[in-house]
Amino acid sequence: MFAGIILCHGSPQPVFLLLFLLNALFFLCFVTSSHETELQILLSFKSSIQSSKPNVFSSWNQANSHCNFTGIVCSDGSVSEINLASKALVGTLPFDSICELQMLKKISVESNLLHGIISDDLKKCKNLKYLDLGGNSFTGSVPDLSTLNKLEYLNLNASGISGAFPWKSLENLTELTFLSVGDNLLEKSKFPLEVLKLSNLYWLYLTNCSITGNIPIGIGNLTKLENLELSDNHLTGEIPKDIVHLQSLRQLELYDNFLSGKIPVGFGNLTNLEYFDASNNQLEGDLSQITSSLKSLSSLQLFQNKLSGTIPEELGELKSLKELSLYGNMLTGPLPQKLGSYGGMDYIDVSDNSFSGSIPPDMCKNNHMTDFLLLNNSFTGTIPETYANCSSMIRFRASRNSLSGVVPSGLWGLPNLQIIDLSMNHLEGSITSDIGKAKSLAQIFLSYNQFSGELPLEISEASSLVSIELNSNQISGQIPDTIGNLHKLTTLKLDMNNVSGVIPYSISSCVSLNEINFAGNSLSGEIPVGIGSLLTLNSLNLSSNKLSGEIPSSLSAQRLSLLDLSNNQLSGPIPDSLAISAYKDGFIGNPHLCSQILENFKPCSFESGGSRRIRTLVLCLIAALMVIAVSLCYILFLKLKQDKFEKPVLKTNSWNIKQYHLLNFNQSEIINGIKAENLIGKGGSGNVYRVVLKSGEEFAVKHIWTSNPSDRGSYRSTSAMLKRCSRSSSEYDAEVATLSSIRHVNVVKLYCSITSEDSSLLVYEFLPNGSLWDSLHTSKKAQMGWEVRYEIALGAARGLEYLHHGCVRPVIHRDVKSSNILLDEEWKPRIADFGLAKIVHGGAGNLTHVIAGTLGYMAPEYAYTCKVTEKSDVYSFGVVLMELVTGKRPIEAEFGESKDIVYWVCSNMRSKEEALELVDSTIAKHSREDAMKVLRMAALCTAKIPSSRPSMRMVVQMLEEADPCALTNIVITHD
């Protein structure tokens, strides 16, 4: 300016140069001072932060220009961006100094381990356009944001914040295009109407942030929205009609709420929509609004609602559709035959509806389909040949339909297939030799069909097989001798077929067998002695065949829950150890058998007194060994019950965390919470602690027990336990991986596992209403009306059904009881503490069996076999149902000495009047008839013979239908 004035007056050139140099010198001094200030600010920032990643801060020193620091971007020599996302940063952010960087426009520190509060100094960052603090462990509430009126991008997702969110301050952030504050423990509040004023938003993520009430009318004004996620909240009411105005929308997520009503008219206007998930709600009506105009729709998830009507043919015209999940509704009619015909699908699950008609042929057109789930419908016709080439298929399940014809040959041998479930149809033909190519096949369910022909020799090449269920078909020929190659096989059911020949001796090589059922065939020859060497065998049914010879004495060591050898041609003595009431009907129809103990059998005659003495001596020796074994089990049980956790100290500094959901805490907070005063429960495999974080968020943390009681006091035992008590560490990893992959509304959520060389912690969601045991047997009982109890029964049954039937490999709970059914704030149940007994299975002998159940809930066969199956879970669940209906504990003094609730209930259900007397008196009179129906279901579940118990899928169906005609004829018997 001065130079300009001098020039205008014709001043001499030297004066101009002098002023120019002074001006430049002043500017240089100012810039140098500014750069020095920014350098000191960044070095101060470095001093409050650490990183486990090398070289993150190696360039942050005074020898370098601050603009060359890692993660720093400068504009005109001043810091404009801090980009340190996913750098394993630990520490607190000094907002007071950071916000002195006058030109700072971007802070990106997401996915680190930052903690502390987001201080009020943040308001000084007035030039910020981009703020990303997500995926950290901050505490406290968010300060007022109204001064950040240039902000365009705000991500606080899973950042650890809590308390009341400053929704009001969002009114000033009119430039905002991206807003994500989900997955935080915020105070409950209604949908923030301030958000409706942010007309520039293209991304709105408010999942799991405690929003209640209705989605407001006006959401349709945010016409630039491409992503709208409001899942896992407490939203009620209908989906607002004006949501159809969001024509830029690509993703709409509304799952896990309480939304009702119909899909809005005009929903087809969302022509750019790719993902729509409104599962686990209470939506009604039909799918008429899912029209062909949704040309971009890739994933449609509407399972577990109350939808009805037919699927419009237009759904088959959706060329981009890859995932379709509609299970658990009331839908009818056929599936569109063009479904998948334009490019194939990845996944379909329409189970548990009333669909009919034929199966669309082209759903695996491009070989991407992994899950084909059509269970429990009324589909007819044949399985299309096209599925024989679907090499990507993992689960092919179409049981309980009316399918007919021959299964395409290639389907048996699909290389990635793990489950083929076609039971309860009208299918015919044979299992072809292609099955030998199915190297991943674990379960084959074909019962109640019309399959014929012989079992192919190649079935033994399907080495991953765990379950073979072919009962009630027309299978003929012999059992292949190569069956012994299936070392993982646990269930082999060939009953009610036309199988002949001998039982191959090689079956003794199937070392994992738990159940053998060959009843109702034409098998001949002797019972292989090697069956007695199958240590895991729990049930053996060889009835109604043509078997001859003597009963192998080796069966005496099995202590089976079911032994049925009736209606054969067996001869010789019934071993005394098998001549017990539990097996009394398992020998009838064999006129040449004899017994010194059982009535209705002729007494045995022995050749000499010497043989009798030897036999007696052997039996006495076996009895003595059994007494010793039982005594040792009892001593181990008592020792394991001793509590060694008075002063827990986790003696390790090296931890590994595996997260299965977005986390807003760091592992140190969890580890520091493992204290005696936080102990809230003890389970078969560990103790459970309630850990409250600084943010106020609560978690349930299980510390895995060891097999050595003396180790528990020091908590240095998990590693040793895994080496000693499980088959391998990979088995433990697989177990946790199974739990972590489960997404079911009635199974407790596993957030992460934290392990070290010598400790293992599992971090679960915390359920505020405690356990069902607490609610039934404490002062909370008065709150438990029948409607609440029924919903708890149904929800818990669905959770167990999912574990047994919905996973790729079934998960056996092993310790079902009311204290392992947790209740959320709305009394919805979650199955907890499941599968963990497997962690110590295999190498700990009787220890595993002591851990795997609780007195009063354990199935009767468990007492003398120490073997657990899905039917053991069913029995335990039956006990829980009895608790719900009667309000009694599993063991009460009034039941009598050595008697339990099962005995008490079954002894008092001879008439309707007696049964009504069993119902809890606090249940309203008008609900007692309904409660009695559930009590009859409980009696079915607690049948003494495991095979007589229903599956959990059948239990769920009975609870859903509650059909009096189906239940009043149940005959209750007890010995």
C-alpha cells in the first residue's frame, strides 16, 4: 500500500525498495513465528499420544518441517489436515491446543484407542469441515457443536460417547452432508427433529443410539440421502409415508425395532435403493410395494415380521437382486419363477412360511449361491437340474415340503456343500456315487421320503460327514464296509428301510458315533463286538431285524440312554449289567434269550460252577471300578465348586483382542474390571463379572475357568487348560468363531474375546433384568404375568432352535437353565453361556461331564452316560418350561426326597383338574388353560428316552401354534 502511494506521487525508486523490503521482512517474521507455533502445537500433540505402530511419529521432530510430519497436510505452509486414522493411537486428544491451528479444516483419528473426554475446547475449531472421531474409547458427553458451522462431515460412530447428545446444536450445522453418531450408549430420546433441517445430508447413521418413538413425518424432505440407518433402536409406529420421496436412497436399514404397519405405498419410487433391511419388526400386509421399478435392489431382508399374502411376480424382474430373506412370516403362493434368472442369487431364505408351487430354476445361475433355505413350506414339483451345477452351494435345505421326483445326481457331490436337508418330502431315486466328491459335506438329512437303492460305497469318501439321517425310506442292500472311514460321524440313522446283510465290523472305527438306529430293517448276523468300544455311543436301536447270536458283553460298558434289541433272533444270556429297568423292553421278541434277573425270560443254565464264579468275579470287578470312577467324579466335582476367586489378579501384560462387533472401549477397561466385587455369577466354565466402563456402558465379562482349582487363584491357567483339556487351540478358536458369527435376537451378543498367553475373557452384552431364575424365584415374580412368561418361553425356544438347526454345524448348549436365560429391559430373552463346555471337552475325562450341566436340569441319561446331545438341551428346556408354568424351582422339598420337578409334574397330570392345580397361582385364571398346554409340552420335552423328545424346531412350532387338539392327547407316563 505504501509503495503504491509513493509511486503515485512520483517518489524516488530507493524509497519504494526500502518499504518493500520492510514489508517482506515483517511478513517473513510473521510466517516464521506462525510456523514455530504450529510446530510446538504438533510436538505437544505427540507428547500426549502414543502408538504401538513403528514409524508413526518418527518424522515428528524439530529437524523436519512440520508439514512433512506423517499424517499432516499443509496448505500455504499452515496445517490444514491431521490424518492419523487406524494408527493404533493411545492417549487423549489435546483439543485445547489442536484448535489453535487456525487453518485446520480436517481431523481424522478414527479407529484408534483414544480415550478421555471430548472437551469443550472443540468449539474453537471454527474452520473445521471434517471431524472423524469414530471407533475410539472416549468418555462422557459431546459438547455443544453449534460453533462448528462449516462442518460438512461428522463421524462419532462407536466412539464411546454417552449421556445426552447435543441434537439442538445441529441446527447450526447446515453444511453437514455426513452424520454418524450410532453405536454409542446415549440417553434415550425421541428422533431428533433437528436432523430434519439438515437438507444437505447424504449419509445418516443413527443405529443403536437409544432412539425411541416414531420416525417423524418430514424424513422425506432429506432428498439427498443415500444412506439411512436407524436399526437396533426402540422405534415404533409405521414407516412414514414420505420416505418414498428419498429417491437418491441406496441403503435403508430399519431392522431390530418395533415398527408396525405396512410397507408404504409408492415404495417402488426408490429406484436407486440397493439394500433394504427391516427384519425383526412387526410389519404387516403384503409385498405389493416391492415392484420391478426397484431395479437396483440387491438385498431384501424382511425376516421375522408378520407379512402375509403372495410375492408379486415383479420380484422376479429385479435383475440386481442377490439376497432374499423372508423367513418367519405368513407369506403364501409361489415364488416368482424368474427369480435369479438375470444373474443368479447369493442367498435365499424363505423358510417357515406357507409358500407353494415349484422351485425357481435359475437362482444359482452364475454359481454364486451359498445358501438355499426353503424349509417348512408347501413347495411341490421336482428339484431343478440346474442346481446340480451350483458348485458354490454351502447349505441346501428344503425339508418339510411336498417335493417329489429324483434329486439331480450332481447335487450330491457339490464340492462346498456342508448340509443337504431334504427330509419330509416325497423324493425318490437313489443317492448316487457323486456323494464321494462332497468333501465338505457334514450333514445329510433325507428322512421320511421314498429314496431307494443301496448306499453307495463312495459315501465313505465324504470324510467330513457328521450326521447321516436316512430313516423312513426304501433304502436296500448292505451297509458299506467302508463306513468305518467316517471318523467324524456322530449320528447314523437308517431305521425303517429295507437294509439287509450284516452290520459291518468296521462300524467300530466310527469313533465319534453318538447314535445308531438300524431298527425296522432286515439285518442279519451277529452284533459286532466292536460297538462296545464306541466310547461316545449314547443310543443303540437295532430292533425289528434278523440279528442272531449273543448280546456282546462289551455293551455293558456303554451305559446307553437307549438300548433296543427287541424283535430279533438273539440267543444266550442277557448280561446282568444290561438287565435293568431302563432296558426292560429292549429285549422282548427274542425267545432264545435268557436272564437270571429279568422276569418273562427263561433262566440261564451254565455249564459249571467255575464259569459262574469267573463271571461273578468279573462283574464284581466291573462294579468296583465303577464305584471308584463315580467317587473320583464326585471328589473332582466338590473341588471344582470351591471358589478361588477372592483376589483375582490377571498376571499378564500382553493381550490380543478379537472384535466381532464395533467396540467403543479399550481392553484395559475390561481387564481392570475383573474384580471380586464385580462378580455377578458362576457358570460351568467360568465366572461372570459386571464391568461398568467410564462411559457408563455395562458389559458382562466371562473369565474362563481352568481345570486345576489351584490355578484359579492366580488366573494363570487358560493356556494350560486348553493344552490339557481340549483337542487343540484351534478347536477353541472355532468355538468362539461360532459364537461370534451368531446373529439372533434371542442369543446374547458376543462383542469380543480378549486373550493372552495365560488368560481368556469373553465380553458379552449386559442384560439389565438379570436372569429368568431371578424373575421367577425372587421378588420380581409378581411382574411375570402369563403373557410375559409365554413370550420368554417362545423367544428362548427360538434361540435354542437357531443353535441346533440354524448354524452350519449345530451348537449344543450343554447347560440350559433359567439362570442362563437373560432378560433385557423389555423382558425379551437371550440364551447365554452356550457351547463353552466344549472348551474343556476331550482331555479332562469326567471333568467335562461335571461342568456340562446343572442338577435338576440334567437329562436322566446324563447321570450314567456323561454324554450330551441336542436332546439333552431339549430336556433341560422342558424343565425351564415347568419353572415358567408352575413357578417352582427344579428341586423343592415338597417334591419328596430325591425327587425333582419333572417327577412332581408328571405325577400330577393324570387329569385336567390335577394339571390345572400345578399352574402358578399368580397366573391369572383366564390364562391357566394356555399355561397348562405349555406344561404338556414340557412333559414331552422331558421324556426319559431321548429319541422320544421333540426337536427344538418342533418345540417352537408347538409353542407358536399352541394347538389344544395336538396337546390334550399327550400321554404322560413315568416309572
